[in-house]
Amino acid sequence: MRRIKESRAGWNTVMSLCLIPLSGFAMDIFIPSLPDMAVQLHTSPASIQLTLSLFIISYGVSQLIVGGLIDTYGRYVPNMISILVFSAASFIIAYTTNLQLIYAMRILQGFTVAVIAISKRAFFIDLYKGEALKKYTSMFSVIWAIAPIVAPFLGGFFQTTWGWSSNFMFLGYFGLAFFLVELFIGGESMKAAQPFSVQSMTRTYGHMLKTPDFSSGLVILGLAYGMILLYGMCSPFLIEQQLHFSAAVTGYCSLFSGVSVMIGGTLSRMLVSKPLGKKLMVASIAQLLVVALMIPLTRYYHNLYTLLIYVFLLHSTSGFIFNNLMSYCLIRFPQYAGKASGLTGGGFAVVTSIMSSTMVNTISITNQVTLGMAYGIVAVITFLFLVRTKWKEKEEREEREEIVEAVAIQAIPAEA
């Protein structure tokens, strides 16, 4: 097995950082093309929106098992295979008009992106330690946030210039380019293989899911991200068909949505020392008030500006809730850091996909009033989960982490 050369560690680091936002690009880049895809493929908007849900379900569920697999079979080979398969699936989608085949390729894309994302996160843990590792991991959320900002904007340009298939052509060439670069400079970063145990993984997941605050956190994470995704699935039809703007405008509005989410996430980092439960409750109540005000307002005034008010107020609060709870869930079980990461990422993605697909198939979101109703349902469910959950606050988490660290230090002589 070819290992990464020390002289090429820097280039491999850049490559890994560039691939981290791939999930967002694969999910968001063709959002401005949804109406055109529905017309060209002679199907309903809900059928096209299902391509988003299938990708997220596949991406989420795959993360639950991928972590254990790459600890057994390495990072490099699974990553290379996944990049190549992702690229091939993208080209197939671009050249087909068979909706069932598109569904199958989106599921395949979800699995391959899960392998790529987790193998690249593991790359940093393999190669870096201490402050260097902290520096890179702190960049993950910032880099990941680039995709929902840039991808729809780029997709809007592709749609207006070359049509919906050009989005998937871009993804195909993107994957192919990274495959070729990895082929020349990449290598294995894993130090030693670990045995894969389904029983141990299942037992650990069961323990975490039975913990009320963690399981509630997963649900609320899924609802927060689902509120953002719900807009992404419906906005092209509202902006292009109801308000008669171009796909490029859809891209600009998605860019605004991404910036709103980033503002909420930035605010959450500024208030990191504040009590978690109070922060989340204030954000949730703010969402309920926004919905209560905006639904009657948009019955009489519905234009691009009222839609963007929805976006800014609700997506920034969703970003605030998401960023707080993502950090909470990732460190809730420090003794199961890797599995907690996989379960958090996979669990909330499954909740998001189920919620968003259920909404678009049960509520006909044809205007801003019905969009507000869908937002309101999500906001109410979020509020109810927050009311029933007792959160472990910062001091308790720090105490638990210190205990785990002390146990680990005491175990070192025995293991040696």
C-alpha cells in the first residue's frame, strides 16, 4: 500500500479541505434547476424534489457504517473508488432522462460522498496532533458552509447558460479531476487497521440513542437543517414560477440563505459561554413569533422581499440552533468520539430527509403562506422537543470530559 509521502502532506491537506464541502455541492448545486428538470423530465415537482431527499437519506445512513469500514480497510482505496464512482454517477445523471435511474444514481452519490467525507476527516486525525489538529478541525464547519452559499449561485449560472444537466457535468468533472490528482500525489494515512465489529458499534449506538438529550439533539438538528432544506426544495418554484424571476435569481437568493445561516452560526460561537437551554429556547420562540407575523403578512404582500425576510429571520435562527446542538452532540460522549460523530451526522441527515420529503408531499407549497405554514409546523415541533429536554450544561460536560481524560491517562501504564 502506497503511503503519503511527508513531502506531499501539505498538498494532501489542501486536497482534503477541498473535498469536505462536496456533500453540500452535490446537494445544492442543482437547486435552481429543479423547475426545469420537472419540465424536461415530464414529472411533478415533488418527484424531482425526491432526488434531494434520497441523497440525504443515503448520505446520512451511510455515515453510520462508513467510519468502521475505513478503520478496517484504510482511507485511500475506499476514497479513490468513491470519487471515481461519484464522478461516473454524475455523468450518468447528466445524460439520462430516466427518473428511476436518476434516483438510483443519487443514492449511489450519497453513499460515495459519505465515504469521501469521513475518510478525509479521518485523514487529519491520522496526520496531525495537538494544536495543529485543532487548527484544521476548527476550519471544517467554515469550509463546509461554503457549499450552501456558493453551490446554488454557481448552479443558477449553469442553469441559465447550459441547462440542468450542466450541473451534474460539473460534478462529474470535479470528481474526475480530484481522482487524477489523488492518483498522483495521494496515499494511505491510516497507521494501523482496526477490526470491524457490528455488534460493538450497534451496542454503542443504542446506548447513545437511549440518552434523552442526545436523541432530542439529533431530532432538533434534523429539524433545523430541514427548515433550510425545505426552502431549497421549494424556492425555485416560488421564485421562478410564482414571482417570474430567472434561475439566476434563485441562485442569488440561495446565496443569501447561506449567508443567513452563517450569521446564525457565527452568533452562536460568540455566545458559546451562555447557558445552552436558554439560548435554544430564545431562538425557538423567535422562530414562532416570525412565523406568526409572516403568515398573515404574506397573505396580502408576497414578493421577493417578503420571501427574503422569511429566509433571513428563520434561517439565521436555524443556523444558530444547528451550530449549538452540533457541537453539543459531538462532545456529548467523548469516550465514543468517532461513533458520536458518525451517529450525529447520519442521524440528523435521516431526520432532515424524512421531515422535508414528508412536508413537500403532504403540503402543497405553492405560495409564501403555505411555506410559512410548513415553517410553522417545524418550529412548533422544535419548540416542543426543547421544552421536554433537560440539557447538560457546559460545566457538566467539562467535568465529564475531565473524568474520561483521567481514566484514559490511568489506563496508559496498564496498556503499555
